[in-house]
Amino acid sequence: MTACDHLTELPAEPPAPQTPDGCAECLAEGTRWVHLRLCLTCGHVGCCDSSPQRHASAHFAKEGHPVMRSFEPGEDWRWCFVDETLV
């Protein structure tokens, strides 16, 4: 993993997931996801790029929140959309 300046922009405490049961948009649309990602800026839960709707990437494109982490049990990796790197 490499250093990322975007980590300094994150809140001191990680935000609580807004929709702990799954991808916010998929739940609203009745669609399915493959894996989940949690926005570390606001707590939005979106589906990964392997999912048909790619809501985590769409959240970054719309809101500009750069860092998300896996929202899968047992995983703690983080991804910076701006730097396109694991952080």
C-alpha cells in the first residue's frame, strides 16, 4: 500500500454506514450487488465495480469523496479513487 494525501481529508472517526444492510441505491431500486464499499467521508454504502450498477464509483463521481473501504466481513482494505491505489 502507498501513502495517499486524501487520507488526511477523512474525518477523525470513521462514519457510520448509512445503509448497513447493503448498497443504498440497489436497495432502493431492488437490484443486486456483488460486493459493498463504504465511503469514508460520509458513510454511503455502494456496490463495487463488479456489480452491474457500480454505485460506489458513481458516488465518487457525483460527490468527489475519494476514499472508500471494503464493507465486506473480514476485509479492511481502502481504495483511493483519485490516486487509483490501495491506501
